[in-house]
Amino acid sequence: MDRRGEEALRILREPGVLTDDLRRELLELLVFPPERRRMTYEEFLEWADEDTLAEWVDGEVVTYSPASDRHQDIADFLVSILRPFVESRQLGVIRSAPFQMKLSRSGREPDLLFVSREHLDRLKKTYLDGPADLVVEIISPESIGRDRGEKFWEYQEAGIPEYWL
């Protein structure tokens, strides 16, 4: 914490400056700043633009770090292989981030997803309304737990038949 933060904490601890409840709330905000914001999925779609690095999970906006060069190179490589294969055989479509996938409790932004011809009706202008047939997540150091845990179970529950890491 910097000098200004320490000074703010000192003032907040002084008796008579704030009520106990307000002091407790402000201390929590200083120590545990909010990283999530609550909204509906429709509000999230209006709020987020293509440069927004966020997903919608259980009504909360969860932000994440930008992809590294290596991560982006891997995503570009996979798209360069899969897209021509899928399109030449008219199997469906490939979408890459930024493109949302709306599941029952979340709006995720997989690195890559495939929607089969049979499910093209799920494609909307800015998101897929329902599970993809294939989801690819490129693991980064900060996403290991989320990709192998939270997203794995969420995608399984949503009925996504293929999940590649």
C-alpha cells in the first residue's frame, strides 16, 4: 500500500470521524477493492465493447488480463488450421475472441469456439446463445485454475461435447 493509502487508513481509524459501519465498509474497499460488478447479461452486452476484457459469470462482470504474444500466436495458429477445414467442408463456423458464448449462468469468451451447421441458429450478432460444439481455451499462468476447474465444470454442465486445453 502506498503512502496515501496508509494515510487514508490512519484517518479512517480515528474515533469520531466516521460511524463504525461506514469505517468498516471503507476499510474493506481499501483492503479488498471490488473487481466485479453486478448486471444482467443484456446490460453486460451493452456495456462491453470488443476491447473489454471481461466475462459475465453468475450476474457479475469478471475482468481478466490481456493475452500474451505467445497466447495470441497459438490462437492465430489454431484458427488458421481449423477455419479453412471447417469452411471447406461446410461443417459450421469458427469464432475467436472477442466473441461471447452465453450459457445458463455465464457469458464466457473462449479463445476459440466451433458451432456446427446444426446449431447455427444459436449465433447472434455479438454472441453465441447456448453452448458451442467445441470450445478451446489456451492456458496461461493466470488462467490455469479457472480453465481446468471452474470453466471445465461449467462447460460440462452446459453440454459442450468437446473442450480442448
